[in-house]
Amino acid sequence: MKSFFRSQLPSLFVLVLVAAACSSKTEDKAAQLETLKKKQAELTQQIETLEKEVAKENPASARVRMKDVAVFELSPRIFDHYVQTQGNILSIDNIQMSAKSVGVVTQVYTREGDAVSKGQILAQIDNSLIMRNIDEIKAQLELATTVYERQKNLWNQKIGTEIQYLQTKNSKEGLERRLATLNEQNEQTKIKAPINGTVDAVNIKVGENVAPGAPALRIVNMDDLKAFAKISESYISNIHKGDRAVVYLTDINKEIKAPVTFVGRSIDALTRSFPVEIKLPSSHDLRPNMTSTLKIIFYTEKNALCVPVNLVQDIKGEKVVYVAEQDGDKLVARKKIVNVTGVYDNLAEIKTGLKAGDKIITVGYQGLNDGELIKI
């Protein structure tokens, strides 16, 4: 065995030396690659610096390096500050009716979709017993009235006693009060429309028992609708009654402009929001519970400077817009640090950093450098 290892030892030694040499070559190549990359970066930076210097000294020779851009001239415009949220269309008069008395329904005079007027009888509850009592009291009252009138004539002629006159009078008046009570009870057996509107639901049928509090019919006034939404409490000091608003109805692709008619003053503890309502004009297209988008304008700047929001770049924590400026006989890009006060409808309102007449670069603004040569 020892002789075997002695015979193989030179070969093993050679293999170790070859492996070490290969590893050394691989490390050398990686180091060389890293060195070349650093040199390439340095050369690129030197080339860019020299190109800029040559372009400044001889613009004609650098014309091919000019970046193509498009611009628009900045001018003041009206700019609305608003809050936008989702809302619903509600009926101001959406009334769920019930019977005023207990009984069996004998007649239903309407169905869903019927237009009804205030005071119209929509359903009748069994009133047969009340009607019999009314007929009985009417007969008694007729007799009592005749007796009273005769006794009154006698009393006027000083015939008879005063107590006879007062008794007949009291009897007649008592029956009149009883008849009035029965008539009132009879009216309570009729379910009447409290408003003008459209019957939206009929929840009773002939032969069913009804009772006060149980849903019987629902009437909706389609001419008296409002848009309702809840707004974040952060806008509680901005939104006021009378503010301009736009209600957009997605389902029917319709836009309605109307003022804010109600602003709640209390904050919902759960949602941290407050209610806002906008009364809507009458329209056959509108339906209760339709979804809508509400845009409430709480401030308008008449001479605002605005640019498309995508032109505002965030560079090292600063808001930047590039404009085209004339530098002698050259056109260069200038970086303007701006203060954005609001973003609405994809427009950014610029408070400082730009002025009317500036030529805002709209195409080719990505990757621009301050002072870089451009052409329109």
C-alpha cells in the first residue's frame, strides 16, 4: 500500500498545482472585469462632460445631440378645488304606510307603478260594523233633532220647562258627538295617500289581516329627489351650504349641476364623516337608490397656473417641471422647482416656481438635464 501512494504522489502534486493555477486565473479575470467597468464609467462621464462643453462652445457641431421636445405656453385659467365621493339618490318623500286600525282588507284600489294624489283612498279595511253603528246613530239623531226643535219652539213661546229643553238639546248633541266619533273611526279603516307620488310597493292583499305598524304600501315622490353622500371630516371646514356641486350618474351617463342644500354639523363616530345633501331637479331619468359620483367645489382660483400632473417629476424630494428657455441663439431645458398646492382632474396647481408665458415641456421631459440643448 505504501509503495502505491509513493508512486502516485507526483501525479497528485501536479493536479493540485493545476487547480491552484486555474483558480488564480479566474480571480484575475473577475478583477480585470471590475477594473474595466470602472474605467468605462469614468470614460462615459468624461465623454458626456466634453460633449456638453463642446455643445456650449460650438452649438452647430452639437445639433445632432439636441433632444426633440414639445411644449405649450402656460397661461392662467380657472381652477376648481373640490372633493369627490360616491353617493346615492334618495327620495325626500319616500313613505312607508301602514293601517291605522286592525281589520281585514276588503279592497285594494291600486297597484305598483300607479300615480296617486294626496288623499286618494288606496285600500279599504272591513268597516261593516262601524257602518251599522253609524246608520243606527243617524236614525237616533234624526229623532233627537226633531224632538229638540219642537221643544225649542215651545221654550221660545214660554211653554214647558227649561229642563225639558236642556235634556233634548243634550241628547241631540251627544248623538252628534257619537256620530262624529264613528265617522272618524270609519276614516281610519281607509288607507289614504299622504302625498302625491307613485306607488312603489303594495304589501297587502284582499282577505289579509292588517294592523298599525305593519308595512302596507309605499309611495315615492319622483319629483322630489336628492343626492346624499358622506364626506371625510377633514373637509368639515371647507364645505358649506350653497357650494357648487356636480352629480354624475354613471348608469345613465348624465351630469347634473346643483348647489349643496344641506351640510351636517356632527361627525359620525364610526366612519369619521359628515352628511351632505344636494336637492336635484325633477327628471324622469332619476330613480331612488341610484348610485352617483358627487363633486363638491369648495374653492375656485380664477387665475391659477396649472400643468398636467404627469409633467411634475419628483427628483431627490423636490417637485420639478422642465421648461424651454432661450439662451442666446440656443434653446435649452431649465429645471424649475415648483410648489404644488392641489391636484384635481389630472391637473396640478402650481403656486410658485412658474409664471405665465413659460413654455412647459410636455414631450421628451424624461431624462432631461438642466441646461441641456433641445429643439421643438
